[in-house]
Amino acid sequence: MSDLYTLGEMMGLFLATDTDDVATAKKFELFVAGAEANVAVAVTRLGLTASLVARLGTDRLGENILAGLKDEGIRVDGIKRVDSYTPALVRNRGQENPIDVTYLRKSSAGSTISVEDIDDKAIAASRWVHVTGISVAISESAAGAVAKAMELARKNNIPISFDINLRRKLWSEAEASKALRSLIRDVELLVGGVDEYAVIWGSSDPEENLRFASAAGVRTAIMTAGDQMMRVLHDGERFDVMPDIVPTVDPVGSGDAFVGGTIAGILGGLSLRDAITQGSKCGALVASQLGDWTGLPHGTSGVMATSLEKIS
């Protein structure tokens, strides 16, 4: 049994470290990237268990990534090694310049994940299932895997979280709206930015988009806005939560840390507000260091070892 069951593509992240521009950088540091893996690590570091379903190539990069996941205590029985290459991305830190990402992922091992990889018994034995819009975007087979996992979670009354995670380099807004709108229904937790909600439900009014999500069966809809107030609609109750603000070293991965910290808090018995506060603190800690999960905190039974007070 795992507390969290999730699936998705993992990549080697080559992060420029000597300058904030890939075009001029000479030094790159290797990290593991992947939204679902980031969430799994967040949950695991907070003292819960996580099973990750994915595909990696039989190359050395895949071996490196798998070793990193094992070091974090992720359950990797659902990760297959296949005869294709392990995907990668190259990017800058986004401190002085806008973040610029180059993906090396088309037809990669990660994109070949399919319904065959989804284990009914493993989902039935889990406490939570987490999926993202990235997996829906990377391939038809991956989208099918997401749909299957959600179907089995509903069948077994397992809570589902969905992070919209819109990647415009992977598909158009029209494609994303059509695909994600059909999937995002009857879920426990939905997380996305103001613009992402607008893409899916089409309104220029954020409050209306929250109501649309609620009408689709989303129990808790969280709408983020960078360092601005987060909007939350839970069981008809509307409230705001101010995120932790820290000097940013590397913002990528902070959203996944927020999701993972929030899920862990809910599973750990925190109130929803406290779980969101914990998620916000996890996100801030990741943004304050290089790498998608470097700054993730540790805890016990889903709750951080340190106080839930705001980071100063």
C-alpha cells in the first residue's frame, strides 16, 4: 500500500549555473525533473509513501534518474525500462532573464507510458491518486494512462488531485481546453494558475472559473497567482490564502512542491487551510534553492517537522 500513487514522465534536467542564459552558459548541473516525480518526493520527504509509474530508457541517464528516485525512498516497482531514450530538458534559472526551456522529449521513453502500466490493485491499495495535464499532453497513450488511473481511482473511491500544469510548448490552448475539461470532473483537489483556469473554462472572471470547476465536481479548487493571494473554493466556501514569499533562486518545481506539501498535509490530518499553508511553505523552500526538489523539507506522517508559520 502507498499513500500516493502517481504517474508521469521524468527527465534529466540540465540547469545552467554560471550564467542565466543557456546560449552563453558553460556549466550545467544535472537534476531530476518531472512534475509527478517532484510531488512524489515532496510526499515521501514528509514521511509518507509514494509509488511512481513511469518509463525510462535503458541508457545511463535513465539509470541516473532511477538511482535518484530510489535515494529519495520512492517506490519504483512501476517504472519500466524500455528501448528508447530518456528525455531531458535544458534551461536557465530565470533570475535575470525569463525562463527559457528546450525539451528533448519527442517520442522519448517517458512519452510511451500507456494504460498497460496502470495497476488496478496498486491504485485500490493507495490513499490518493495524483495526475497532471503534462501527462495528458505528451502523447495519446499517456493521456489514456491518466484517464485510466482516474477511472480506477473513482471506482475504488480514492481521492484524486489534478494539477493543470499547462505547457504551451506541448499543445495549443484549444487542445488543452478540450482534453482537460473532459478529464477534470469529480476530483478532490484541483490546482492551477489564474490563466490556466481561464484556458479550460473560458471566462475572464477568475471567480466564475472557480465556480465552473466546482460545478464539475471539484471539491477543492485552488487558483494560484504567483506571489499574489491564492483563491480557494472548498465545498462552497470561498477563502483566500497568502503564499509565502522568499528571495527566488530557482522558481521551477515550487508549484509541484506546493501540491505535494498540500496533499501530504491533507493525508496527515491537517485542516485544509493548514495543509495549503504547508504546501506554500514547501513551494517557497524549493524556490529558494537550485533544482526541482532540492529544498523540500522533511517531516513525519505528512506534516513538516518545522512550524507552519510563514517564512520570514
